Amino acid sequence: MSRTNFDQLLEAGCHFGHLKRKWNPAMAPYIFMEKNGIHIIDLHKTVVKVDEAAEALKNIAKSGRKILFVATKKQAKSVIAEKATAINMPYVIERWPGGMLTNFATIRKAVKKMANIDKLTADGTFSNLSKREILQISRQRAKLEKNLGSVADLTRLPAALFVVDVLKEQIAVREANRLGIPVFGIVDTNSDPENIDFVIPANDDASKSVEVILDACVAAIAEGLEERKAERVDAEAAVEKDEKGKKTPKQSARVEDAEETEEAAEAEEAPAEE
């Protein structure tokens, strides 16, 4: 069963592309027609592509790895923040921090700096500083929180990137390409699908369009996380059962002694052969 359908995508306006003069010829396979100078996206292909992307995202989540969501355009920011938070995945909705992936160690240092400031605030170290110093540190903390707060839990490189508007986020796409991290992208008719591993052809300018596609992908990720949890519970139960079933050396020795005694008794009781 498909995770989306033609009518759902049509209602959300996923089919509206850009003006014909702004198109990228590489998007030709995904364009159904041109109407009033605007390209119309083939939603039958979008349905198939959403299913493909959702299945791959589900498997990544099931393996316990992280997917980084990226959308810095205002129409998609709040949608991304809400959906990614719901499944506990990292996201970037402010300016993409250059080197976020290719210079990951430096980004981690900045996140640690944020944690250190929190630690010093908690243990009262800051109370000894002047008001000016406290204000400076607070401002620095707020800036770090705004840019990196949503990736604070990302302790290693993500397994994939989910990008809304691959043209606007081309720096993020380039970094992922360089490191071989697969990119899932909502790709409009003015964008190049060349470096996107999972192309979802759709309108990336309308928040409704972005939301309907994200809902399908996030539901798949949630399923993957649930399956992972269920598998872990089963594995723990199997280990517990296995440990209960194992006899201690003392128990084993007692069982062997009892068996030997039984055998001896049976031999004594057996009638002698004539």
C-alpha cells in the first residue's frame, strides 16, 4: 500500500512547479506538462518516489542511525522542526553551518562548549563573574543554541540527509556527497536532481506540499524505530530465557550424580540372565 496517493498530493499543491523559463532540463522525466507557462509535476511518479524514500528511511531508522533534516526556507522551517522533534531526529533550520559534515569535529567542539557553559551555570561558577562577562557568555550560549541546539544529540555523522529545496541547500548536499552520505530531497522543477540519491519531485515552496511528504516519511521512520524497539525487547527476553535455562556447575553435578544412582539401582533390580 502506498504511503501517499495522487489526490492527497494534488490537494496539497505538490504538482505546481516553477515557471518554464526557470526549469532545470534534468527534471524533464518528472514533468507531466506545461500549463500557463508553469511546469506541472507528474504526481504518479511522486507517489512512487515517496514510497521508495520512505522505505529506505525506515530501514535507516531501524538500524539505529540518525537522519539529519535540513530546511532553512521559512515555509518549511517550522514543519521540519516539529516533525523531526517528534521522532527525535536532528535538524538544521537556521543557516547551514559550513563544514557541519566535512568538519564535524569542530561542530562537536562548539556543542561541547554549550554543554560546558550549562555546567558552569549549574555549579554556580558564573556567580563569581562580572555582569558584563555573564552577559557575553549568555549571548554566546544563545547564539550556539540557535545554530546548533537542534544537533546537540548528533554525536557522530548522520546516516542520511533529508533536504527540502536542494537548490537552496546545495552546500549541505555538496558536503554529504563528498562524504558519501545519501541525500533524500524534495526536488522542484528548478533544481538539479543529479546529486540526490532519493529524488522526491514536488513543490518545495508550499508548506502544505512539504508537510504531506514529510508526514509520509516521518511515519515510516517512526515504524522503523518501533520495529527496532520490538526487536531489542525480543532479544533481551531471549537472553534472559537462555540464562534461566542454563544450569550452574553445581546443579549439573547433582543431576549427573542422581542419574548415576538411578542407573545403579536399575542394574541391581534387573533379573540376572540365566
